[in-house]
Amino acid sequence: MNGTEYNRKAMKNMECGKCGGSAEGFKCEVCGDEMSDQPQTHGCGADRCLPKCTGCNETQTKCTCL
Ligand SMILES: [Zn+2]
Ligand SMILES: [Zn+2]
Ligand SMILES: [Zn+2]
């Protein structure tokens, strides 16, 4: 068993809610902090950390791909 492989498969493929492209990792829409996983807590509020669009590197609320 390969643990790394398992983790990769467990990761959900995310979709940018704005343009429908792929999203990877999370970004805080307030301070611009980037993280690989959605944080449980964050200074600006965990719910401000949104999936990051891979096209423009912005959160799905600020996506400029369209
Ligand atoms: Zn997008
Ligand atoms: Zn923040
Ligand atoms: Zn985008």
C-alpha cells in the first residue's frame, strides 16, 4: 500500500464555481493567504477561504477567467 497514492485519490477534484474550470487549493478572499487544504480556523474567517481557480489564481468569487 502506498500512502501517498491513497491521499492523492482521497483529495476531491474541485471546480471553480465561477468559470467551471478546475480549482486547486484554497485562498482567503480577504487577505490573499493561500493554503492547500481548507482551514478549520482562519483570522479572516474559515468560510472566507475559498477554492482557488487554477486559471487566474483567484478565489472562485473573484475569478476573472470569464
Ligand atoms: Zn474560475
Ligand atoms: Zn485571510
Ligand atoms: Zn479564474
